[in-house]
Amino acid sequence: MNIWSALEPSQLINLTIIVPLVGAALVVLLGKNPNLRESISIATAVILFTLVLGITDNTFNQLNMATSWVDFLPGLNIAFSVEPLGVLFALVASFLWIITTIYAIGYMRGHNEENQTRFYCCFALAISSVMAICFSSNLLTLFIFYELLTLSTYPLVTHAGNKNAKRGGRVYLGILLSTSIAFLLFAILATWVSTGTLEFTPGGIFTDAQSSSLVSLLLVLFCYGVGKAALMPFHRWLPAAMVAPTPVSALLHAVAVVKAGVFSILKIVIYIFGIDNLSQISTTDVMLYIGAATVLFSSFVAMTKDNLKARLAYSTVSQLSYIVVGALLASSIAFAGASLHIVTHAVGKITLFFCAGSIFVTTHKKNISEMASLGRKMPLTMIAFTIGALSIIGLPPMAGTWSKWYLVVGALEADKLIILMVLTISSLLNVAYLLPIPIRAFFTPADQRSQSWSWSETSEAPWPSLLAITVTSVMCLVLFFYPQPIIELVNLIPGVSTDINGGT
Amino acid sequence: MTELIDLVLLGMLAITALRIIFLKDLFAVVMLFGIYSFLSALIFVNLDAVDVAFTEASVGAGISTVLMLGTLALTGRKEKTNNHTTFLPLLVVVITGAALIYGTLDMPPFGDPDNPAQQHVAPRYIQDSPQEIGLPNMVTSVLASYRGFDTLGETAVVFAAAIGVLSLLGLPKHEKAAIESGLKSHLVLRVVAKLIVPLTLLFALYVQFHGDYGPGGGFQAGVIAAAAIILYALVFGLPMATHVIQPTLLKALAAIGVLIYAGTGFASFFLGGNFLDYNVLASDPVAGQHIGIILIELGVGVTVFAAMLSIFYAFAGQAERANIQ
Amino acid sequence: MFEQHSPVLPIILPLIAAPICILLGRSQLAWLFATFISALGFGISIGLMLTTLDQGVLSYSLGGWEPPWGIEVRVDAASALVLCVVTGISSLVLVYAKESIAKEIDSSQHTLYYTAHLLCLAGLSGILSTGDAFNLFVFLEISSLATYTLVSLASDKRCLTAAFRYLIMGTIGATFILIGVGMMYMKTGTLNMLDLAARISEYDSSRTLNTGLAFILVGVSIKLALFPLHMWLPPAYTHAPSAVSAFLASTATKVAVYVMVRFIFTIYGAEYVFHTMGMDTILLVLAIVAIFKCSFMATVQSNVKTVLAYSSVAQIGYMILGISLVSTLGLTAGLLHIFNHALMKGALFMAVGAVLLRTGSVDIKAFQGLGKQMPLTMAAFTIAGLSIIGVPLTAGFVSKWYLVTAALEQQEWTVAFLVLAGSLLAIIYVGRILEAAYFKNPAEGTTYKEAPLLMLIPLWILVFANIYFGIDTSMSVGAADTAAQWLTQPSSSPATALSVNMGGATQ
Amino acid sequence: MSFIVDYYNYWIVVFLMMAGFYIVISANNLVKKIVGLNIFQTSVFMLYISIGNVSGGSAPIVADGITRYSNPLPHVLILTAIVVGVATTSVGLALIVRIKRAYGTVEENEFEDKDDLI
């Protein structure tokens, strides 16, 4: 599993950040030759994934990996170290990058997009930032790459370059930069001034020396400061970002960027506040209920959207809040559920986005109302869509089952029945806004003629895209039957366990 | 007695200033300003500041007034009435004035020899400078030696002003203008001017080199010499003047004056002293001081003469242009 | 042999070079010579910086007369830091100027431009190095006169009214400083800064000294364009030639901030200014109003140079805010922002100058589509713009970090939040320009070439400096921190020959 | 009474300064502004010279039989300041000449748009 065992473990971290950068540079250099450019993209993605696998292997072997780049300020440096939660996220992001690149080749060519070099280059830059966020060992490093991620995805969001793209980009950048500067940076600085450290430390860094009101305030600031987690009312950027080409929406706005947001919240909760201390903070419940409200409210909004990508976007907002809720339940098992949800939601939602993109490329249809009887034309795509939707809803035999299960158990353990109800209602709402799409595609005839269906009717998306869709939908199934490695990884997170009552 | 004269002069100044505020005729305003300058020069004399009085008279009442008149000739002599609100400026002035009055309440009494200002640094200039520098005029000693760096800066300011005016207005080309200019038709003026100009130049030289012993020095001398040429230009016309002293030469002279001054400073470098340390210029420190002061006063004189004259040329050149048009 | 004279060289080299430029006559020669002198000054300044950090304060007696009788040039870490900024920016701007002024200034005046630039540089260096309060006034006037000239060199007639307004305001400011220095002299009998400090500390409070301080602070505030005395700055920076805007925006106001620091911390002492007079609250409020009012003004301008000018006033607010926090950390933040802001604003104005050169306009419409047509220039503008916003890995982020930390250290939570909120406005005004550059299409049928190499090189040097000092902060923060420590606790600065001297002088 | 004798000089000087300052900020005509600036500065010079005055002293030029001299330092400072003043004046006036040529007026309220207002 670890083909990089010859290298020193800490070098692996550097490589995960640098390899995508090199990839980006090569993409720019080879921009004139599309075949070469895209081969490089895939090769980089594959290398990156093997690197992350190597890191995963080392993590299971309890090897410490840490590296420090520069001393930014006295007592504060840009440094990286590996911990299980980060590995989990890195695995998801790097694996799905391969798939997305394959998909993107089909999509971008099928759609004859312009500026493809810029697209692949920024994509690699964004992944590099994501890796740095995964392995950041202090808040400063996290913040720096969080901002770089925002900036490197901005050109992707505004890829089309038209008026809509500009408006979307404005909202995107405006909300993400504003919240991060006004709240997140403020919270980080306040933490720095009051505790003198920003290191991610198991059990948290706040002690009795900090007043409880300060810590409560900081929790709110952190939750809202991480605008990428799309907690209401700062969720508007995510639907706005849907002007981007679908591969971007798929990877970044269903996986990398938004997950970087919730990942940051998870990391802050566990390593800055500490799960155990969470219940003593007065604002935890406030944020918890705001998260719960976001879950419900955005599900309702999703139901009203006819545009498929917009509906998926609001669904993402809702699902992200699951993770926030899981983090703030102050229960070890809920936290495990939240961590797992990063993985399961990622494979489920990326499948849905891939399908949406394929539909758009093949039929140029954006709206759900136009998709009647699409199952005749794109049966494979629509089957994949069904699988993804079931996973998001959390029905067996799909991956989403596990994370929802743990979240529900966590809510019970924390004695928060309201949250339990919210989770249940939200699952029903998921059914209500996701399942009608495949049902409509398969069972509503477009017109009155009722010929029997034959293969010749089909016109699927280009084969690379189809391949990607197949892989992710299979993943949804595989992760249901074989979730063990992931769960083991989650159990390595200090203070987190999938066993009831915190395990042993 | 001194106090009484002081009081009377100050009263006259106050009246002049008030009149200037309300007058709309700019020509009168500028003339009143000249009077204001002269009156303040008198006050300076009364307060024993003879060098300052000399300078104020030649600069404030002389050069500044001439330049203002030159400007008025180009811009018109009437200030137009305006509907500006006077409330805000008045408020600002009253507040500033009140702050100053508040500040005066703690000031050491006027003229008291025991004031801090007279106690700390100044006594050395009064007691030791005649020995250390060897000059009777303490003002020159302080100006040229103890605070010679200030004076270098001052020379640079004059040079900068010349650069500024030249870049804004440009120098007149020295060529015979097609039309008659100046006041050549007035015989009396011509004769008087012919008499006065050389005398003034001679006086300038006297002021230049006598500054060590009495009031005067490079700055005043430069201004006076410039005034002589200005008079010449006024009577015989700018083209004649530019023929005598070419504008490009003036530009070079202004630069050379600064170079003489700074060069003296650099000479101290090479002779092992600090910048502007004249002691090292000769074997005997006092002699060295003397050489140094003569050199830098020369630098000041040359720069001021050239700068003031070229500024005048620039203004006069504008007026000439306006006349031609 | 010049080493012992190094404290005075940054002043007199440009001072003597200016008349030589006039004598050289040809503008090409003048350009080469001025650039050489400026670069030499930069080298000496860096040397001074290293020496002061290593050995402490350098003192040099002009004319061999020991202070307080003679004039002293006194270079400490604070002076050396700003000196490096001024000479460094000046060198880059001079390199940049050759191509830039070719279009903006009439060719007959190029030599005058270089001369005025050198005079301005000499004046600014003099202000930074002198240890004498009156000498400071003289150098202030040299730099001011040169500045008025520089501003008025542009071909647009509006530069004239801008320069005139600047002249009137600037002279009022200088005269206020003169009044203040006079009042200080009246109570102490000395003009040397250290000597003044020693003698002022004998007074608990004195009306004359209070008034003197008030006049000096108001005068300096005009010079540094502190809100609401900033009205001269936007037109001056808007209508001046681009090279001049780039130079002034990154040096002139910074030097004025330095003067304020000098008067507050060295001469009067923070105790007197902030406790006895309660100036900190006033400065703090003005700084915050400046940040918001002027950032907002920047968001509604259509002339990009005006946008940058208003942004400058807002950024000056940040510097003053650092000072008004009355702590070593706050002062460090203020000094650091002087350094960092020079890097960003210099780069921004240079980029705009390049646009002006190619398109002939600096209206925001002129930026449409430039992202494709002048990619290098606009990339530089983007990075410098991100630095203004305070995005991580740029110099601007480091400034913000220190400012907020300093505010939080003083338990000023609201202030800390406002500092960050202020940068949100920067997102808007920078974003508007970037949107025009990257999303709008250029007007029909216009194609512009990339800026000439001689402009791109200094521009990109500044951009790289923005990134470098955003990542490796040891140099900039180290110098600012040392400077702030010495300013706030004079006793912690290494003993020097002069302080021994002074013991005798103040008897 | 001695209070008044001690300070009348300063007070009148303050009045003169403020008269000059008022002209600078209230005048509509640019030339008049410059005149005001000169009056303002000249009055400040008087403040300095007053500081250096010593009752019963004489001009600071060594002469036999005189023991008490006025303070030469303020004189030196003001010599420099006067020069600075005339330098500023000449540049200001040159600007006015150019403004007149460019705008056709030197009255502040007659400039074309708000941006040009001084």
C-alpha cells in the first residue's frame, strides 16, 4: 500500500502539497498540447493519491509525521503534521481528484470550454491548498491555506467569464473573504493573544485562564468565520458558486471546498476547544440549533428549486450542517458520524453532480422539469443518480447509512431529542427532493408514444465522464459493505470512537 | 522706550493686517503687505535682530512684493466678492488663537534674561564663538558654522524653489524681442538706474564679505545683487537683461552655489573632519573656520542671486508673453 | 574612509547630486546619475540598518560641534528602517520613471524632474536622520517644495490646483510645526531632540509645552494626511505624474508618520503625550474614522488613482491606530505597516502608471479587458491589491496581524474588530478594479501592448517583496520591533558615545 | 500690570498670526491666500525674535563695552525660515500664474468642477 516507504515520512507531507503545484506548473507549460496537459493532470492526481495512501499507511503504523516550513512570527510557524482526521479528508479529496479529472476531460471537451489550461492549473492549485489544510498543524497555517483555497477557486467559479459568472464570483469571494477576515481571523488572533498558542492540541488549548464568555464568543466566531461550512445565514455563496462548470461544482463545491470548511470546524472543535469541554461552553447549543435549523431550512429551499444544480447545492448546504451538528453534539460517537459523513456525503454528492453535468453536456438541460423520461436516453447516468440519491438519503445498502446511523446514535447519546427529530425529518425531506428526479426520468413519459425502449435510444455522456460516474456510484456501494478501514481511521482520532459511550 | 516703540509698531501691524483682510483691491493688499514687512523689519531692529531685519526688508518687502506684483499683473488686481461662509474659517482661527493664548500663559516673561531660552545653549554662542570662530557677528558664526547644516538646507530650499519655478514657468529665451519693453522712454529713470545699478552691486559685494563683522552675509548679498539686475531689467527691458546675464547661466550658477557649499563640506571629509567641520581646512582652527565661512557664504550668495534672478526672469518672461499676446 | 560618515551620506549624496543633475543637462545622463545615487543611498541605508541593529544608535556631529550646540544626525533603528524604505522605493521609482515620464511629462522638463526627485529624496532622508527639531523643519521644507514641483509637472491642468492646495495646506502644516518648535525652545532653550526630551521630562505639565505639542501634532497630521486634514492628498496623488504618485504615496506620508512617532515617543515621551494630554483617544478615533470614511470614499471613485489615494489615507489610519494603542506592540505594528504599505502602494501606483502609459487613461473603464492585454501588469496589480486587503502570504497580512494583536493585547476588542472590518472595504475597492480588468471586454478594436520592461522590473521587484515579506517576516518585524522597543524604552537601547556626552551637556 | 507687560508682545503677535491664518483659509483669491500665508509666517518670525529678546541687551555682534547680548540663535533660525518662506511664496505664485493660464481665473469658487476646488 505504501510505495513511498523509501522516503522519510515527513517528506510525504511536503510532497502532497508540492506535487499538485508542480502539476499546475506543468499544466501551464504544456497548455498548448491538450493531450499531454490532461495526461499530466491525471498523472499528478494518481501520484498524489499514492502519496496520501503512504501517509495513511504510516498513520496506521503510528508514525509521527511533521514538518515546518518557515517561522512566520516568533513562536508561530507555517507547519504541518499528520493526524487521522486530516488523513481521512486527504484520502477523500485526492481520490476524488483522480475521478474528477477523468470526468472533466470528458466534460470540458464535450462542452468545448475555453481556457482549459487555466482550469486545470487552478484545479491543481486548489487541491494543493486542500492538502495543506488537511495537514496543517496550527490555526495560522490552516487560515493561510483556507484563504488561498478561496482565491485559487475564484477563477474556477468565474470560468465562464460572463455576467452571471461575475455576479456569482462576487458573492462567492465576498462572503468567503469577508467571513474569514472579519470572524475567523479575528477569532484566531483573539485565541493567539489570550492563549499564546495556535497549535492543534488534542483536548483543546483553552484552560481555566480564559474566561468562559471569551471562549463562548470564540466558538460562535469560529463557526461563522469558516464561511465554507455554509452555516446559515452565510450560505449564499454556495448556490452562487454553481455558475462554475460542473466538474468544479462536483469536486470543489461538493467535496474539497465545502469539506475544507466543515473539516476546519471539526478540527477546531476537537483540537482547539476539545470535545469534552464543548458541553461547558454556553454557545454550543446555540450554534447546534442554528446548524439544525440550517439542515431543515435548506432542505425546504432545495425542494423549491427547479434547477438541478441549485437543488443539489442547497442539499449540500443541508448536509454540511449535519457535520456541524455532529461536531457540536459534544458526543464522541456523533463526532465519528460527522467525520464519516465527510466521506460518505462526498461520494454520494459527487455522483449526483457528475450526473447533473453529464445531463447538461448531452442534452443541455438544466431544469428538473425538463428531465422527464431521461432514463430512456441516459439509463446508466440515471441509475448512478439513483444510487447517489439513496446514499445521501441514508438508505442501505449505500454508504450514507453509516454516517447517519452514527449521527443518530450520537444525538441519542447526547440526549438531544430535537436533533434526533431534525435528522429524521431531514431524511424524509431528502427523499422528497431527490427521489422525484430519477422517478420522473424513468417513469414519466415525455410524450404519448409508448415504444419499448432499446439501447439504440441511448446517448450517454462521453466515455470518460461515464467511467467517472460508474466509479463513484460503485464507491457508494462498496463503502457500505466495506467501511472498516475508514471507521478504523476515524477511531484513531483522539477522543473519538464509534463505540457507544466513548468505547473502552 | 524700547517697549513703547515696540507697542506702537505692533499696533500699526495689527491695523495693517486688519485692513488687508477687508480690502478687495489686490494691488493695495500687496502694497500693504510690503508695509507689513517693513514694519516687522523695524520691530526686528527694535528687538536687536539686525540680521533678520535686513533679510526681512530685502526679502519680504523686496523680492516677495515684486513677485506678487508680477503675478498680479498677470492675474488681475481685483478680488471678486464671493459668497463663502466666513463662519468656519473664523471658528478655526478662534480655536487656534485661543490655544495659542492658552500657551502664552505659561510662557517665560518677555525679555527676561533668565528665561530658559537664554540659558541653555545660547550662552556658549555668545561667550565662546568669538574665540572658537573668530568672528564678531555671532549670528554669522551660528548660521555658518554651529548650524551650518541648516544653512545648507536653506540653500537647497532656494535651489528647490528655483527648480520649481523654472519647471512651472520656464525661462525666457534670450533673444531680442520684437517689441519695446521696459521703461526706456523715461530718461530720468534711465539715468538714475545707470547710476544705481553698479552701486547696488558694489553694496552687495560689501554685504557679502562684511557679513562676518556686521549684519549681512551671503543671503542678503545675493538678494541685493539680484535686485540690482531686476532694476536693470525693469528699466531696460527683460531682453536686455537676459542678454547681460543669460538664463541658462543662472541655472548653472544656482547649481554651482549649492555645489560650493556642499563641496566645502566634502573637503572637510577628505581632510579628516566631519561634514562641514571647518577646523580642518587650515592648520589653525580659527583660520579654518574663516576660510570655511567665506566659502559657504559665497555658495549661499551665488545660489540666492542666481535663484532669485531666475525666478524673476521666469515671472517677467510670462508677463512679456502676455504683453505680446 | 566614508564609513564613519555613513549616517550623513544618505542626506548629502542626493543633495549634492541634484545640482549636478542640472549641470549634466541631458535627461538620459541625469536619469542614470540620479538612479545611481539613489541606489547608492539605498546601499548605505541598508548598511546603516545593519549597524544600528548591531551596535545601537549612530550619532554624527555636523561641523564637529557636539550637540546640543551643533546639529546632530542621529540614526536609530526607526530612522534606518524608514530610510531603507524611502531610498529603496526611490531607486525603484527612478528606474521606472524613465519610461513613465516619457509620456506624462514634457521632455524639456525631464532633467528638472530628476533634480526635484533627488531634492525630495534628500529632504526626506534629512527628516529621517536628523536629531535636531529645527533642522527637521528645514528638511521638511526641502522635501515639500520639491514635492509641489513634482506634483505640478503633470500635463493635466488639474495637477496645478492640486499642487496649489497641497502647497497651502503643507505650508500651514510646516508653520504649525515651526510654532510648536518655537514653544518647545522657549521652555527648554535647546533644539536637540534628546536634549529636549531630557528637559521636557522635568516638566510635569506646562501650558506652553502642551500648546507646542498640539501645534506640532496638528502640523504633522496635515503632512501625513490624517483625517480630516487629508483633503490635499487625493487630488495631489490623482493628478501627479504616476512615477511621482508612486514615490510620494510610499514615502512622503510615511516620513510624516515617522515625524509624529519621533515627536511623541522620543521628544515628549509617551507618558506626557498620552497620559498628561490624553492624545491617544483622539488619535484612535480619528484613525478609525479615517479607515472607514476613506475606504468608503475609495469604493465610489471612478478614477483608479483616486481610489488608491483614498486608500492611502485609510491605510495611514492604520498606522496612526498602531501608534495610538500606546504599547510597544502597537508601535511595532505601526512601523511595520509603514514598511509594508510602502511596498503595496508603490506597486499599485506603478501598475496604474503602466496602464496610463499604454491606454492613456486611469479611469476604471480603461482597465476593461486589461487582464488579457497587459497580463503581467494586471497580475502585479492583483497581488499588490491582495496585499492591501491583507490576504495571507502577503505583506499586508502581517501588518493586519500585528495591528489586531496589538489591539487585543490592550483589550480593545472593538478596535480589533474594526481593523478587520475595514479591510472588507478594501475587498470592494480592489475587487471593482479587478472585475473590470478580468471580466469586462475591452472597448471595440483597442489593443494594448504589455508595459515596457523597464517599468515591469521595478514593479515586479515590489510585488515579490510583498510576497517575500509576507512569508519571511523576521527581517521586517525584527527591525520594527527593535525600533519600537528603543522608542518606548529608551533605556533599553545600547549605550552610545552620545548619551555619555549628553550627561555633561544637560548639567 | 507686570503680567500685561510680560505678555503683551506675545498676545499681539498671536493676533497677527491669526489674522494671517484667517486670510489664508478664508480668502477666495489665490494671490490673497499667498499674502495671508506670508503674514502668518512673518508673525511667527516675530514670535521667535520675541523669544530671543533680552531686555537691555544689544544686537549679537561683539562690541566693546557691551556685556549683554540678545540671543543669536532665534535670529539664525528665522533667517533660515524667511528664506524658506520666500521660496514657498515664489513657487506658490508661479503656480498661480499657471493656474490663471489654464483656467482663466484665480478665484477659488470659479473653477470648473468640484475636483479642482482648492
